[in-house]
Amino acid sequence: MKDPIVPMPQVAPPAVATAGTGASSLPVPASTAMQWLRTMHLVREFEVRCMQSYQEKKIGGFCHVYIGQEAVAVGCVAAMQPQDPIVTAYRDHGHALARGMSSRACMAEMFGRAGGCAKGKGGSMHMFDRPNNLFGGHGIVGAQTPLGAGLAFATKYEDEVILGGKSRRVSLSFLGDGAVNQGAFYEAQNLAGLLDLPVIFIIENNGYSMGTAIHRGTTMSHDICIKGRAHGLREATIDGMDVLSVYRDMKALADWCREHSRPAIVDMKCYRFKGHSMSDPRKYRTREEEAHHESNDPIITLERRLTNAGVLDEARLASMLKEVREEVRDAVAHANASEPTSASELYRDVFVEPWGRYTGSSLPDYMGGATNACTFRATDGKEGLV
Amino acid sequence: MSAVMSNPLFREPLSMAGAEREIEFRDAVREAMCEEMRRDKRVYLLGEEVAQYDGAYKVSKGMLAEFGAARVVDTPISESGFSGMAIGSAMLGLRPIVEFMSWSFSLVAADPILNNAPKMLYMSGGQFGCPIVFRGNDGAGGQLGSTHSWSVEGLFSNVPGVKIVIPSTPADAKGLMKTAIRDDDPVFFLESERLLSMKGHVPEGEYLIPFGHAALRRQGKDCTICSWGRPVHFCLEAAEILAKEGIDCEVIDLRTIRPLDLPTVVASVRKTSAAVVVDQSWSFASPGSELAAQIHRHCFDELDNFVHRVHSDDVPTPYAVALEQEYLPNVRKICEAVRSATYRA
Ligand SMILES: Cc1ncc(C[n+]2csc(CCOP(=O)(O)OP(=O)(O)O)c2C)c(N)n1
Ligand SMILES: [Mg+2]
């Protein structure tokens, strides 16, 4: 069967005016939706400042911004519980902020400073946040998908083997539409299907992997969920440009995965408004196409919904924007002021313990081992996991 | 510097005095895994054919029956997928043991085992470690041809963040495996298929062997031979032949190449003034070349000759039995190297 050539993911037209009026027209409390709006603005503002700082050479290496896709991370994180593990790819600032990483720690990491979430050793593509159960941004396309299966394996194992019970956590593994073509993703889906792992693979289908439009790199690109159907995954196609849909559909899917301890795949339709990275002239798509999608800005969509519902007005929006700008300005100032990571960090964190936790042999004397008794350096055998 | 360095450099040579119980190498590895799984519920085993089939080489025989399918997990043939999955589970706090049917097959899992496991702690600024053991058969000698005969230590020892264990005896295999499972960092545990049926004394009861502690297998005064894994046995054989020629060799079994017990090697070479390194990986940019460079650096004044090296020949592993034996670091090559290093050629 020949794939139909679809220029772009089919995103529903702005679902704004139809949404009814009054706060009761919102599927969540008004304060919650307002919080999402704030986080989406925070991500947008953060990324704008990242682009600036990159031009100023404060940020080095590769830097991929999330502008246009804010509804995906914010809606998905909102649909999950704080203890649900999340792993993602290199376009990860939005996920980190949505998960609760401070904009200071995130920006300082971008700047390669000691105050960064990984002390400046990870960088833009590798945001890790243990307290918020963010198991990294990962720079190798697709590599995070088996890790996501592993997080689900661990939560399931924890419940069944260690604590005795039913799986309580669902893992999210984000990937791009380009990562769909990595072999590791198929192995991960197959394992998740076989082993009943509660993991949701969320394909952030922004239509492009670098300059390759999805139909140029992926068979059946009009129906990406078919990749999961082959492994018996539950599926959902979600409008990733509308945070309320993302939340509603992800919540339903996550509840199902939690209940049944089964994996799922999501075709999350979205669009990245900016280039792939900081050095992308975007010759592979037209400005008209971009304008079309920019008219479906997830932030404006939510603002309209909230305005129609009577919970947002110009004054409140202005004060929210002021607050967000102030927060990001502070993050940049903090990153600038943060100490460069010191050279003493260079050799730290290569190993937990370079020579291992045992300092002496416990082989019996007659085998030449017992020059000193076996010494433990750490306590272990704790119950439960992180 | 760790306490390892302050240990007395030499322990008594391995003596089998009092040795009663003899078991196979594979049984020793299994005993270690079982003891640790009984001790710590976070430890589990996964890999191809490890459960229902009892392991392709019967290392995990009977473990499914004892621990059940949740902890002894059969996987499809997806080295990349299941390695990555195990690493993800280790990030969350489990302590997986991943069996590669052969380390040769780990090459399709290069990304997770080299890019994820050893770098996670560093990239996350110390937040996420990766306490995981990868284990399986390594090295040539079974006429399996080029694709199945890798000595992966040649490639993998180049990567910071991994510990590499290459035991040569059943007793070491058990003690080192237990240490590997309790270690908080990624450990590559390289078994030799040629050694799996080897029997040796393995003490009953619990013992551990620390990483970075070489074992002195034979004492001698004329030449230090350093090796690890299966070639240690060839070195001991060569030492017997050389002894008859009046060359008294000291044989050091490094047991782990990362970390590397340099003090033991250096002390020995300072005594003998001659060194031969025997490594079954290829010579170019290998653990053997690293050790030779270290000996040159630390024993520059004491050496009477350059450090000689014996490796597998610099060609893909041949299938034909005679060719394969010629290709490997064998007794003849070791004897020649020692004679040359000690000017008795
Ligand atoms: C294994 C691997 N190959 C190539 C790259 C280079 N690369 C980085 S991002 C990217 C495109 C991926 O696109 P997609 O998965 O759709 O994610 P998006 O950038 O759209 O978020 C490529 C080819 C890489 N990082 N890893
Ligand atoms: Mg994409």
C-alpha cells in the first residue's frame, strides 16, 4: 500500500469559540487551568531567552527549543501523578519545567554552571531531576524508549516482588516522530507488550525530524499508531496543540494503563514553531505552512478558552506575563551569577565508588584472600525504590 | 587513593590446601547470583533463554524454579531493547543482572551499554547511578568464527564509567560476581565459554573478592607475566615449561582490568626487571597496550627490556581449529615472549 503524502499532521482547527462559556465549561478547576497557562508561558519565555542566550554564546553545543509544543509536556505531566517516572529526548526543557524543575536550575544547566540540575555536566539535551522523577533528557534519538520500558519494569517489579501489590505507577517515554524509525523503539514496544509494562510511548509528532518531513522517513506516516498496534499496544491520537485535550485524553489513557498494567502509544499531533536547533534555516518547509500552524498557537488557544470561561482577563494575563518574565529574567541572572562548574567536578560522578564497595577480600585464608576482612562501605537492602 | 592501595601488595599464592568441594565455573557464577538474589529482592536476572531453557550455557539452571518468572526473565532476541530496559530499571533502583548469550551479541546493544549505563551518573550530576551487571561469554576458542568470538574488553575498556571483571577460576568467578552485584556502578563481567566446565575448589559459604586486587598465581624472580581470564592458564602452563629452562616466572592474574591493580604489577616488575603482558584481545589500543604503557612508566629504571606483549593475532578470528589455536595467545607464543624479554631467545 502506498502511503498517502500528508504534508503535515492533521491538527484540528482551533477549537476555541465552540467551547461554551463560564468556568463550568472547563474540564478542570479554573485555578488548575490558569496554572497550566502559566507553565506554558514559562516554557515559552524560557525558550525565547535560551535562543537569545545562545546568540550571546552563553549557551553552547546543541540547543533544541520547545516553542509550539508546550501543551504536550504541560498536559501530559498534569495527567500523571508526581511519582510517575518520565523520560524524554533532547528537546527537554519543557518537560523539565513542567515537571517542576526550577527555571534557575534549568537555565544554569544550559549555561554549564555549578548551579545547574546536573552541575553543568549534562547540558541542554540531558536534563535530569531526581526529586521530580525526571529520568533524563537523552541525546541519542530513540535511546530513551527502552529506558522508559525499564522504568515501567521497575515500578511493576517494585509492586509485585518487593512490596507485594499491583502496579501503581505509569511511566511516560516521550519520543519524536523521527525516533519512531529507530530499532530500539520496536524492541522497547515489543518488550512492553510482552511483559505487560505500564508505559506510555508518546510520539511528539511535530511532522519533522530535522529537515525530513515525516512521510519521507516513515511508512504509514498518516497512521503512526500502527507501529504500536503491531505490538498490541493501546493507542490514542491526541491533539497536542490543545492542552485541555492533552490532559483529558492522557488522563484517560494513563488511568487505563494503571488499571491494566499495559503499555500504550500516543500519536501526539503538534508542530514545532522554530527550527530544529539553533542553526536551521528551515528550507524544507514554507513560511505559509508555518504561519498556518502558528495561527493554532496552543497558548492562545488556552487563553481564549479561559477568557470565554470568564477566568482570564487582560489584567490577569498581564500580571501573569510579568511574573513569568520576571522568573525567567531571574533564572538568566542566576545562571550568569552561578559559578562555572569547578575543575574538581571533572572527576566526580564517574563512579559511585571507583574501587567498589569492598575494600578487602573475604576469601578464606588458605585461598590467599584474607589479608583483611571484608568491609562494607554502604548500607543496602533497603525496601522499596526511589 | 582507595584502601586497595594500602593493602599488602602480595598475598600468598593460591593454594588448594584444604580444598574439598569442587564445582564448575558455571555453578560458581550461579551460586553467586542465587545467594545475592536471596539476600536482596532488588536483584533479578534477565536475558535470552535464561529462564525456561535454563540458560544457553546452563549458567542459570534451576533459577526460574527458585525465584519465579518475575525475577528470572526470558527476553526476546533484543539486546538493545532489554539492555536499555534493564538500565532504566536500575536508574529506578533495581539491580539487574543481564545475561548476554555471548558478549559478541552485545555489539548490537552498544548504545545502551556504552552510552547510557556508564554515563548516567556523570550526565545527571550524580543523581542517577546505574547498579547493573552485564555478563556472558567472551573470547574465542570454540571455533565459532569471527562474529561469535569477540574479546570485547579490547573495545569496552576504553570507556570511563564501567568496571570490567574477567575471572579465571571458579572461586574467583563466585567471589567477584557477588562483589559485582553489590557494586553501585555498571560492571561488565566477562566469562569464557571455554572455562565454564572447568572445575575448581569453591569454598562453601559467603565470600567476596574486591575489585582491583590481583591474585598472585605463581611466584618467580626472572620475569613477571601479567594476564586475566582464560589466558592465565596458558601463562601457568608456559611458566612450567620455562621453569625447566631455568626461567622462573611470576604469574599475576589481574582479575579486573578496570580497576587495574597496578601496585601489584609494579612491585613484581621492579623485582623481576622483565615483563610480559598476555591479553586475548587484539593488540592495537587494548588493555594489554595500556598495561604495558603503565609498566614502562612506573618501572622505567628497573626494566632490562621493553615490555613484551602477547595478543590474539591482528586478524578476524578464523574458524579452522589449527588456525584458531595459532591465532590465540597460546603457550608457545607466551614462552617465546618470555625468552625474548629475558634475553634467553
Ligand atoms: C542515533 C542518532 N542519530 C542521529 C541523531 C541526530 N539527530 C538529533 S535530533 C534528530 C531528529 C529527530 O527528530 P524527531 O525524533 O522527530 O524529534 P524532534 O527533533 O522533532 O523533537 C537527529 C537526526 C541523534 N541525536 N541520534
Ligand atoms: Mg519531530
